[in-house]
Amino acid sequence: MKNKTVATWLAFLGGPFGLHRFYLHGPGDLLGWALPLPTLVGAYGVLRMASLGQDDALSWVLTPILGFTVAGCCLVAIVYGLRKPHEWNARFNPASPADAPAGATTWFTVWAIALALMVGAGVLMASIAISFQGYFESQVEEGRRISE
């Protein structure tokens, strides 16, 4: 039985590494194996930005990739948590009855949804701000260079 609350927490906490996909679809899930790639690329951008500063163009391109991956996994956690119990059981527990407890929404599910919403929105806004800041700063520098 695939528990909705467990899947929601896995998508929220371990989603960027595909843990929710492996839980729901098994170790052969290709998307589960693909999720760590943008996570690691974005983490490399964060490390580059920490060591080279915000003026590094590659950093402001790579860093938002991590943020978008985390925000996307938070969105998946919200979708999992808000799915109706009979829909959850029909999709992930087809051999069980529609009202099986694995698809039930508990307070732990609600907390995961609320935290995923807060963290996902914050990370998404920060990622957009970092990417736009880097882009507009590069445009200003290019404009200065052209005008000289």
C-alpha cells in the first residue's frame, strides 16, 4: 500500500532526489533517476556563487535550476496531498478499496502541504529574483560597454 502522507513528505523533503518517485513507482522509474541531475547542477551553481560571488554569469544561470527543481517538487507534494482518497487509492493502490486508510488525509498530510506551499513559494520567488538580477545586471554592463 502506497501511503499518501508518506509520498507527500517524500516529495517535499526528498523530491529533488526522486525519493517520492522511487516510493511510488519503484527503483526502475526513469524520472526518479533523472531528478538528481538538475538538483546537482543547481547545487554546483550555488557553490560557484558562494566561492566566486554573484558576478559569475554561470552561477546565476545554474543556481535557479536548483530552485526550480525544489519548487517543482514542492508543487508535486501539494498535488499529492490534495488528491482525494478514492483517487489516490485508485491510482496507487488499485487492489485496495476506495476508502483504504493509505489514501486518507491526516494532519501530517496537511502540515506537509502547508510547509511545501511556504517553502516552494519562497524558493521559487528567490530563484526568479536571482535569475532576473543576473540577467539585468549583465544587460546594464553590456549597455555601459557599448556606450563607452
